[in-house]
Amino acid sequence: MEETHEILLRVEDLSVSFEGKNFVQAVEHVSLEVRAGDRLCIIGETGSGKSILLLAILRLLSPTAKVSGKAFYRDKDLFALTEKQLDAIRGSRISYVPQGSGNGMNPLLKVGFQVAEPMIAHRGMKRKEAESRAVELLKSFRLDREETIAKQYPFTYSGGMRQRALIAMGISAGAEVLFADEPTKGLDETRVKLTAEAFNALEGKTLVCVTHDLGFARSVSSRVSVMYAANQVEAASTEELFRNPLHPYTRDMLAAMPENGLHFRPGYAPAHSDAGTAGCKYALRCDRCSEKCRETPPLFDLGGHQVRCWQYA
Amino acid sequence: MTKLRHNKAMLAGLIIIAFFVLVALFADLISPYDPSALGVAYQKPSAEHLLGTNDLGQDIFSEMIYGVRVSLFLGIFSALIVTFVGSVFALIAGYYGGAADRVICAVTDIAMAVPSLPLTLLLIAYLKSGVFSLVLAISITAWTGTARILRSRVRQICQLPYIKIEKTLGVRTPVILFKHVLPNLKDILLTRMALSVSGAMMTESGLSFLGLGTYGQKSWGNILHFAFFRNSILRGQVWWYLPPIICICIAVMGFMLVGYYGQQKKD
Amino acid sequence: MLLHVTKKVVIAVLTIWLIITISFTLVHTMPGDPIIFLIGEEEYYYLMDNDPAYLEMLIEKYGLNDDLGTQYARYMKSVLTLDFGESYSNHKPVLENFASAAKWTLRLSVPTLVVACFLGAVLGIHAGIHPGGRFDRITTPVFLVLNTIPSNCLSLLLLILLAYKLKWVPINGMVSPGLEGAARTASILRHMALPLFILIVFRTSGDFMLMKSTVSQIRSEEYVLTARSKGIGRRKVLFRHVLKNAMVPYSTSLCMQLGSLLSGSMIVEVVFGWKGMGQMMYTAVSNRDFATAQFCFLLSAVCVVLSNLLGDIVNAAIDPRIRREVGTDD
Amino acid sequence: MKRILALTLALLLCLALFAGCGGETKTNPTPAPGGTNTAAPAPTQQPSGGQETPAPTQAPAPTAEPAPAGPKHVANLIVGTTAANNTFNMTGQKDAFGRMNYNGLTQGNFFYRDENGDIQPYFCKSYEISDDGTVLDFTWHEGAIWHDGQPVTADDIVFSFEYMRDVKKVGSLSNLTKIEILGDNVGRLTFSHPDVYYWMNTSVMNTSCVYAKHIWEGVTDYSNVTGPEAAIGCGPFKLVSYDLDSQTSVYEVVPENDFLGEITVDKVTVQSYADQASLMMAMANGECDAYYTYASPIDATLIDTFAGMPDLDLGESPFAGSYQMLFGCSRAPGDDVNFRQAIAYAIDYPTAAATINGVYGQPANRGVLNPSIKGFDGSIGMLEYNPETAKSMLEAAGYKDTDGDGWREAPDGSAIDLSVIPQYSSNMEVRSRLGETVVASLKGVGVNCHIDEEAITNSEIWEDKVTKEDYDISITFCTSGMSYSTPFRYMLAELREGDSGWHWGSYHSQELKDWYYAMTEAINDEAYLENSRKLQHLADEEMFALTFAWQTSFFPFRTDKIENWGNWKSWGVINSETWFRITAK
């Protein structure tokens, strides 16, 4: 079993900030490890820096972003690779699946071709062969009438169909690790279930999914990491986290879920610009806030369940 | 104000415009001589005549100062007409859509199909010479660009839910248009106005260069035309033909900077 | 698609007809007695003194004092039979003058269009890819300034500098006399250099602005991010994804420019004494040469309408969403 | 990205080149040279691909062995002009071809006006006017040939006069009753009125030349003939080729038509330039030998940049053309002679002279005519710019500023706001500048006035206003060509009965009309001079109009390759005698 537990992705003390008109600290000192077969879900409010984390790892951020820290895929330091070497990994080893609801796909190219593109680039397939393989992939996601819709354009697809086509595009070149960015955004209940099934059907794939849909996270992930105002505040196995949330923010977030009675915690996440200040970010809204919280709490590891809160010092 | 500070280019544009407006307003005080007073012809720049004198002995520096007034008045006045006509057409086409929209689009297409400079030449032959007819001739064909851009923006705004709600609430149309739609257009209106001022000034300088400008008025284009007519180039009278060219370019660029970078600020 | 195209063609024909009528009424009701311009001021007054009958004969010949209606009917008939009458200035058929003027205007406008579209695109992409980058910060202000300088000012400045002072380029005219074959072509190129350079500068700055804003907009679209995440390499991302989408607005503007291919730029042609369509139109309008003026209006209207039509067709070809609106896909 | 940039620059270059000459090769129509006659190659429309040299008719002139003792021929006289090289029709005066025929280049003009304005025979060998001025006997050169090779016959002569009288309806020939051929090369014209002198003087420059019967017989719509036959004449040179693109036309010598002696020029090239500046630059570089454009000398502002240039003579001479200022004499205050005399002192003549002619313009006298015009009377006093005198004369005449608004009112108290109308023309620059000068001068002495903007941009409105005498001050221009009928033609308020034509003056006086017609229809010089003097004195006393300035005209020419030029006053070195006198150095 050693093989399945090999560390595929290691992120050490990753921070991302943007200069621009006003200074924005998007990600602050995040470290995480993803082993083969893991299905990690990163949850948190919008604007907590989740998606930026994913993009930073694959170096897809705009040049104005300042990225520090390290990120390793297997033994390769992703930040040291040249653009060419990184391209060899992108799509073929780690692939990124954008939101289905946005225009993640090029409006002027046929869907079949876009799904086939990674295969042409990385597996040296001819276009015809890759496109027929792409139709097979679409079949595996039960999109129906696959031959005809493969020749159509993205705007004729519904949100759900587009999401599943994007997943097919992600795995078409046989990538080990799948980064998914808010796959359930803008989808109704039934489409979310279908997308969850699609993800769960991927055997042997390592998934790193970013979402704010807790229900979806629970049904898809094996581990969960919670982010709040650019910081990682808690990380644990899914079952452990939902059963015994430690960090006050996670607890309040779970309490706010419909099945737990919709108890709302008033107040807002701190604005980006002053995210860089010291101290626990949740102090303003935390009911157990104490003098100690002035200092930034480290990430305490309680047997695999990490939490960033002085209560557990 | 932070946006402005960052948007250096737009600031530069505004400074240029402010400078010229000030010069236009206080032309009588600033200019050392009455530009139509005769004197000794073709004098080189000297203490009394900063930019020398032209073929009638009139002080070129004063002519340039009064020239600001005509060129600016002409540019701004035709920009007002262009923006007004453009936005009225856009509001009607965008808001009502359907038949009105098609008619207005057809009119815009036709106005675009007619070549602008020759049509202006025609109109100038028609109209009594003078600044007003020049303004009319310039703006007759210049409104199409503004109309087309504003129309697409108005159609976008009218799709927004709150406009639809207003309609269902039975709010009277003019109220909707002027209270809700127009404020949203403020940005585009400003930039289109700036761009059409620069367009109008370019056309005026072109027309005056072709000798069709207003003979009576002292516009920059006019000064340049007479400088060119009197072979100031071959005679090396740089102080006669260069200032109008530089002023026209700077003024046109001032408005263009505000127009172009004004759009940048928006998106 | 067929229904759509026929609708477009009908509208196009209607627009052309409307423009002909507008230009006809405008030109014909223009003040100023055309006869003075037909034979020149001096001869007009001389003939008025010595030979008024001949003047009458001329007016009769050109049917100038028929009422507007008959003149209009005659003009429409002649338009349909493509006989555009005789130019008032040199009594040659308008089409013959047009042929030589168009030949010279095309020599300027075709290279301008080709070079500017290419240069504008390449520089525009380069600046659009990294907005705010070093390249962008240098080129955008330069092209913005070039875009705003009135054409007559820049033409004059360069004429003074290059032709009068440095004598690199002939002052004006199109070709030096008494040459043939290669020498004549070389002389044409030398005469063409400065006006061509100015036209290219203006057109390139326009195209650059358009391409740059389009590319910098597309660059931040999601599907470009997806394309980069597929690891297919920067070049493929640029050409297959960014450029394809940038071509929609860019090709529309190119089609528009095709429309103005034949009308030539009036001011540059007047400054450089380039006897092209621009100058022909200018002299026709200022000398009340009705036949030529109407022909020029008609020609430019037809060109603009055709280029709009072409623009729609090209757009539909590139962008399936527009095709979809047109109801061709299932 | 660097590679892409390099690639594009390379592409850019070859594209421009390709498109440049591409345009050249793909549109290269070579129209078949039309032409009704066969003997000599008709002038060909030059294919833009280049000038193919037509086979010369007679054997090439024997340039190889040394020319006999006679004068050294000018191989190729290049005439620079600003008139266009577009139409080549001998019946009209349009474009360079028409204007060159004032100098008898390709046409056999019967007479020409020499340096002092006297009529000399050209195609005619000699002429004699009967005492009562009704009969003209003349002889003409035998042996003259048309450019298509056919000989000039007596029929052509008779046909010419009939054609001019009946088809071209030349006014001065309306009373021609009989055209007789008395022997070979001897003819007689008989008029019902003493119009011989009048015809010779008014039409000497208006295409009164021999018309080829075999070309023009039966042609009524002569100005629209655009074929090569329209250029055929019997003058010393024939049109050989023209190139519209480079605006050049080439003429070769026809030795048979040596009217004033041996033709000393073998070839003439007429090269037209877009404007005077590029023409002068070309002449400075030796690209053309002499400047000729009818009635429009080189602008004074341009000439001093070329003063002192080696081998370049500015061709200075007094100019017969002039700008006039006419008073609106049919309405107040123009009808008051004292007002007019006062205003005559108010006009800033030095500035007006500078506007018209730069440093070379001099103030004029009160007699309207220029010194170079026939009949000029030097005894008349000069115009003087003296605002103080003007003010005192205005005060004396009762034009005071009664309501204290700074502007003078008429004696009856009514306000004065004179409307100044410069004559409409396609180039308005000098006239509108003169308008500004007049306005500034009048305001300087307290007389309010304005430029009538409407008339400036619209010829119909202008003509309507001046014909209805709806102006207080009108500014007109009289070209040097009109010097025989003098600027007084412009000042006539009404014409002779039965005469229809334009009249822009507003000074209704019987003397003006009588003396004018007596002068133009004088049967001899004495009558012409006497009436001209009377008119000048009338202008001096009544001041119904005045001339702004006397001008100097410049028709420059090069002196390095050619000598024996003859610079005629306000005409230049290119005249009817040029072809027979200039020789190569």
C-alpha cells in the first residue's frame, strides 16, 4: 500500500500577494500535502484565496502576483521549472478544471476538439484519433448524443454538461492530479449530484477541489482543509472534521448549514488590504476571543487534525 | 481622487484642456495686441512680438491666443451636438428596440456610408460661411460613432433587472431614461464627448488647411492655411507655421487622453 | 443563411439608392453656377461678353436648367446603364478619370491596408499580452499620439523636414517625367514613400489600439486560463485561443477599412499632389463638377455598404454564436 | 516573440515593394493610339508603362556633323508651368496647351502683341488697315503645313474667318461682311463698321488663328472634342506626346512653319507642377529652363528665397494686372464724392501693397491704370495714406461721431456700417487679406464696416450682390490679359444698348460709359490714348474707384544653358518670339 500513500503534491509556506492599485494578501503561509489517491477539498468563503492557491501552484497567475514559498510535484520543484518543463506537467500530470458556469471553454472551438487538445499535445495523438477518444470520454460521463454534441460549440451546452465536459478535458491526457475550481458553482441540486458522481467515478485520480458547497465537499472528499482570510485555519479527514470541528470559524460555518439549523454568525471576513496584519483573523467575530489571540496562532497538529487556534495550544 | 492620481495620462489631458480653456476665457487680457490690427509684415520673433508678425503685420502670438477661442468653441460646440444627437438616438433605439431600433440603425448606417469630408465640403458650400456652419458641417457626419456605441450600452442596461422592474411598476419612460439609464452612461458620454471634440478639431484643421475654413475667424487652422499660402515653409518662417501645428496637436491630444484613458478607468 | 443574406442584400441596395438620391439632391442644389467652374472664371466672363449663345448651348447640353425631376430621372437611368457621363473638368468620361485616379489611390491604400493590418496586429498582440508591461508602456502612448495628430499637420511637418530640408523625397507629384520601365517604377516608389509612410503610421496606430484592447480583454478570459493550464505551449495558446477570438472585432474593422480603400485620404493626397480619388473628389466638389462628384459619392456608398456586408459574412464565418442567431445550426 | 517581430519587418518591406510595383504592373493599359489621319503619328496618350518614342516624320535632324554657321539650336526647351496638362484642344484656352497657344506654340495665330503692346503679324506676313478702319488687307506665309502633313490652303483661311464668325460667334467679327482671296497668299476682309482695329486688339489672344477646314468643318460642339485631331495646328511646333501621370507634354519643331524666321528650338517640353513652390525648387535644381503661366507671376513671398541664386534670373518687370477697390456709388454714403475722396486717404496702401506683392509692391496713382498699361498718364497725382487728412475731410464732409459710440454717423445722423465684398474666386486668400486691410484701415478712421461673409463662399450670391450694386466697397482683380480693355471694364455700371454681359460697377455716369466705348473701339492709337487719359482724369476727380498698388511681376528663367531671352513686361520670356530668338550657349 506504500505506493498509494506516496506524496504527490507538497506545498510549503506558500504566500501570494498582489501589488496593483492597493496591496492584497491573497494567500498567507499555506502548507499542505496531497498523497496519491487523496481527495482533498479546500473550503472557505469566497475571496478567502482558495482558487488563487490552486493557480499559484500551477503558476497560472498574472505576472503582477508575488508568490513565495515552495511547491513540489513528486520530486520536481514547480517554481524552479522553466515554462517549457512546466508545460510538460500541466495537462499531462496535473490538470486544472475550471468552473462549468463561466466560459471556461473557448467559444469559437468545437467541444470535442477542446477535450482532445491535451491528448494531441501530450500523447502525440493525431487529431482524428484524439477526437474519437474524446467522444468516448464524454460517453463515460453520460452526456448523451455524444457524437453530435462533440461537434457543437460550448454555448449550446447547459451548465452541467459543460462541467462534465471540462472534467473529461481534465483527465483526457491521463493526469494524476486533478485541480477543480468551484465545480458546483451555478448548478442546481441535481446537477451537483451528477458532478459529485462524476468525480467519485474517477478511480486512481488524486483530486484537489476548491468549493464553498459544504454538502458537495462532504460527498466527494477524503480530507478537508478550511481557509479563512488567506490563512489555512483547520485541516482534517472529512469524517473527523464534520463530526468534531475544532476551529471556531469551522464550527460556525457548519452551524450555518441548513441541516444544522441555519445559525448565522454576524460580521464579515477582514478586507484583503488589512489581511496582512498579525493576530488571529477570526478574532473580531470569535466568541472565545482572548488577549492571546493578538498574536498569530501557529497550526497545532492534534494527531492529523490541524487547527490554528490558541485554545488548543 | 486616488484614481486620478494613478491615471497620470488622464491627468495630463485634463491639465492641457484646463490650460486652453483658461487661455480662451482670458484671451483679451493675455494677448498683447489686437490680432486684427495691421503693422509691419513678416517680422521675426522679438520682444514686442513674441512670435513675430504675419503677412498683414498682425501679431501672431495674439492670433494664436484668439485662435484658441475659435478652435475650442468649435470643438466643444460640435462635440455637444454630436453627443446630444448620438445619445438621443441611442436612448430611443436601445430603450424601445424593435422598429425604432431598426430605423435608427438604418439611418446610422446611411450616415456612415456617406463619406464625411466630401459631405462636409458640400455643406460648407451650402451654408453661409462662419463658425456655426462649420460646426454644423462637422457634426452632421460625426454622430454615428457615438450613437452606435451608446446604443449597445443602453441595450445592455435595459436588460438589467431593475430597469425591467421599473417598467412593470409603470414608471413613466422619461423618468426611467433620465434617472436610471443616463447616469449609467455618464462615463461613456464623457469619453465620447472628449473623443468627438478631438475629432472635430482635427476635421476643422483639415478643412481650414484645404482653404474651406472660416475666413473671418482667427482659428489655428486658418493661421496655418495662410502660413502655408504665403510659403512660410520655404522662407523658413518657422515661428509662423510651427505654433499652429503644435497647438492643434497638443489640444487634440489633451481631449484624446481624457477620452481614451477615461474609458480605461471604467473597465 | 439564405433568408438572412437576401435580407441583408435588399437593405444594402436600398441604402445605396438612398445615398445616391441624397448625394444627387445635395450636389445639384449646391449653390454656385456650375458653368463658371466648367469653363473657368475668366472664359465665363469673356464668353458672357462676346458669345452668350455659346454659354446657352453649354447649359442646354448639360441639361442644367431642366427641373430637378428630369435631371434626377436622367441620372438614375444613366446610373443603371453604368454611363456616368462626362467630367466637367476635362470632358473625358468619368469612368476614364476614375480608372487613372483609382490606379493611383490603390497604389497607396492597398499597401497601407496590408502593412498596417499586419504591423498593427503584431504590435497590438505583443502589447496586449502583457498590459502594463514595458513594451505596452512604450508603444501605447506613442501610437496614441500618432493617432491623434491631425493628418495635415504630420504630413506638413514631414514634408518640410524630409522634402524641403533633407531633400530625401521629391516635394510632390507622383512620378518624374520621361522615364519608363524600372526607372519609372523606382521614381513612383520614391514619390510614394512619404505619403505611404504617413498613411501606414495612421492606420497602424488605429489597428494597434484596437488589437491591443481586444487582446488584453481576451487575455483575462477564463478559457485562456484553461488553455494555459492544458500545457499546450504559449504559441498554441496565443494563436489557437487568444488570436482566434481577437479576430472577430479585428476582422470587422478590416472589412470597414476595405470599404474606404477606394476613397483615398483626401488631405494626404492634396498635400502631396497625389492625383488619386481623394483629390478627384475634392476638386469635383469644390469645382461643382456634378458628374464626377455624384460618381464619387455613389462609389464610396457602394464600397461602404459592400464592406459592411462582407463584415457580417466574415463575422458569421468566425463566430458560431452569430451564425446561431442567423438560424443555420440545428 | 522577438522572432515574430523580425519576420514581420522583413515581410513588411517586400509587401510594400510588391504592392508598390504590383500596382504598377497590373494596371498598365496601353490604349491603342487613335487618330483620324495616317501620315504623321497622331499624339499618343502615353501608356503609363513609359513613353514610347514615336518614329519622327522627317529624317532626324543632322546633328552629327557641325551645324552650319546659323545660330546654335536649343535641343530641348523645358517650360515649367502651374497650369495642368490635361486637355489638348486648340479651340479653347484651357490648361497649359491653351495658354501656350497665346504664344503661337502650335497654332498659326494671325497676329501677336509684341513687347510694347503693338500688333505684329505672325501667320500673316503683312497687313494694312484702310483709313476708315473697315477693310483689312493681309498676306500670309505660303508653304505653311498642318501638323498632319496637309498644306495650309486659301480655303482654310476663308473657312477660319467664317468659322470664327458663325460657329464661335466672336463678337468683334459680327460685322464682317466679305472674305476675299485676291491672289495666292493675299486676302481682304471687309466690315460693315470700322471694327478692324477693334477685332485685332480684342481677339489677338483669343484663338484667332487658322482653323483646319478638313478637321473643324461641321463641328459645332468644338470644346468637347477630345481626340488627337483637336491638337493639330499649323504653328512652329506640333504636339508629339503627353503623359497625364507625370503631367508632361512634348512638342517637336515643324521647320516649314518658320513665321518669324528660322526656328531655333528643336523640342519644347511643357512640365506642369502642383504649385509655384515645387516649380521654383525644380528650376533652382535646373529641372526646367523658364516659368510661364498666363497672368500669374511667381508670388513675391516666394521670389526672395531664390534671389541671388546663380544662373537664375528673376525675370522682374512691371505688372499690368492689379487689384481695384470700387465704391458703392449708388447709395449713401458712397454717393457722396467728399466721402469717397476722404476714404481714399484712409486706406493703408503700404500694407495693401505688401499683402499683394510683398516688398515689391509700390503705391499707385489716382488714375486706376498701371504704368505698364497702354495710355498710362503719369501726370496724375499719387494715392496717399494719411489717416489724419482722412479724418479731417470726413469731419468737414459732416461725418462725425454724434452718438459717441466711437463710429462716425452720416451727416443726416444715420449709422454707417459699410459692407466690404471681395470678389468671389476659387482662391480667396489675397482678396480676403485685402478685405481685412480695408476693414482695419476704415475702422482706424472711425468708419464702421464688416466683410460680407456670405458673398465670400458663394459665387451666385456674390454676383447677385455686385450686379444689384448691393455693396459699399467691392474688391476686384483685373488680370494682365485684360490690360487692353483696362480695369475700367469692371467699373461700368451699365453697358451699351444691345450689349449683354456682366456689369459690376455702381458709378452711373454718361462720360464713363461713352469714353470707355470710345477707347475700346478706337480705330487708331490716338483715339485710344485720348479716351484712356480722359477716363483716368475722371477717376482722379470722382474717385469712384482706386487701384491698391502697382505690382512687379516675376517670370524667372535660367541663364546657364540658353541666351537671347526676351523678357516681356508682365508676360515673361515665353512669348510668340521665343521660338525664333533664343539660342543655346
